[in-house]
Amino acid sequence: MSSKNPLIVFFHKLGSAPHFYRISGKLIPWLWAIFVVLAAAGTYWGLFRAPPDYLQGESARIMYVHVPAAWLSMMIYALMAIMGFIALVWRIRLAEILMISSAPIGAAFTIIALATGSLWGRPTWGTYWVWDARLTSELVLLFLYLGAMGLHSAIDEPRKAARATSLLVLVGVINLPIIHYSVEWWNTLHQPASIGVKGNSIDPSMLWPLLINATAAKFYYGANLLTRTRLRLMEQDSRKNWVRNILVPNKGQSTDGGDH
Amino acid sequence: MFEHSVYIAAAYSVTTLVLAWCALAPVLRAKKVRSQIARVVTRTGVDNKQ
């Protein structure tokens, strides 16, 4: 019946800690390799092949790291909210771990977006920072990430910590449309989006390095997320046989012990 | 050199540093955790699965 569907069987197995640990261990080197190739190509193209912007000049080259970081900062938070919802409704432990493991990566991309935006703002606007709606809402996103990490580490029991953090993350989702539409809702110094579903106002010679770096950032997130999730699984299951079998094979007993 | 090259270099350096730190931190911690667990298992050798 439905349980024999290979896709369902695959996802069911993926929920098992030892199985996830084994599969992710094989995936991680590939994700890092793809990230390195794409990031090298996108950075070279953005720095040396793409033309300077007709208005902003050479400083527009900062866009090739700023924009992918800003996109990822929002995408990771949205994924955290989805995983938090799954964790709250279906109590899937792997979703809890994936959610909290995403937080430091999301915070890192938010820091990069804020720092590179600031470094772009100095030559373009004449200032490193303004309390503009886009910049302020992105800073609030950083505080949400830090708040989620702080709340999770403040509660000793991992599953209670994950539930509390999931709630906080879900409440914070309100900030995502605020960030996205801030440039339309308010009169901001930050420019409106150049790329959208209705088309884009950016030349292909500048669009391609941007899209390559944005894709590279997603592979970075995937590799880093799996690495962090494996670490948390190992820490939480440190007394279970599957972890002991991996670390000290001759001391372990059976290979079961994964839960969902 | 580019015009505003200082800002461009700073932006790419910040990005590289933050991404490198964020990628290395869990690897270093995993190394520590692995050796801690392995030490406990080797010392006790007990199967106390929970």
C-alpha cells in the first residue's frame, strides 16, 4: 500500500537518526564541492568580468555577495518556520534539529547582508547606516535569529527547547513580508528589487554572476545544515548504540536506536 | 584597481571570514564531541542505550 511507495519509504527512513547520519555524510562532500566551484565562478565573474553599474560604478560589485546573502537570510528563516511548524504539529525530532541547526547559518547570512550593505552604502549613499525600513527590518531578523539561538540554549531539555523555539520562530515570520515589502510600503533609501517574478531590470551580464552566487549560497546552506544536524544528532544520541557503533565499532552492540 | 576598491575588498573579506567561521565551527565541535563520546565508551564499555 502507501507504505511501499519508494518515496514514502525514503522519507520514513530519512527520519531515522542513523539513516540520516549515513546519507548526509555521503552528501556533504558533494554539496561543498558544488559550492566551491559555483562560488569561485560567481565571484570571478562578478569581480572581473561583469561591467560596472552605470550609476553606482564599481561599488555595485558588492551586490554579488550582498544580494545572495540577503535572499538566504530570509529563505532560511522561512524554512525554519516550516520546520518549526512540522516540529510542533507532528513532533518530528529531525525537524526540530534541522530548525535549530539552521539558526546560526541564517544569522551568519544576515550579518553578511548587513555588513556588505553597509559597506556598499558608504560610497553610494555617503553613510554606513540609516534607520531605513529595509535595513531596520533586516536588523530585526538578526535579533530574531539570535533570540531563537538564545532561547534554545537556555532550556536544558532539547525537545522542550525546540518547541519553545519553534513558537518564537513562527511568531517572527511576520517580519519576512515586512522586509520584502518595506521598499514598497515606505519611502526608503534602499532601492526597490531589481529582480522579480514580473521580470527584472538588470542586464544579463550582471544577472548571471548574481544568480550563480545565489545558487552557491544555497549549496553552502545545505552542506552546513547537514554538518550541524549530524553534530546535534550525535550529541543528543551520544548514549545510543548507533552513535557508539560509529565512534567505537567494537564496543557497540546493535545498530538500532534511531527515532522519529 | 577599482574605484572604491577598499569597500569592495572589505565586503568580500567579511563574507569570506563569516562563511569560513560558520563552516568550521561545527566541524571543530564535532571533533571534540566525537573524542569525548569515544573516550567515555572506551573507558566504560557499557551498552547503556536509552
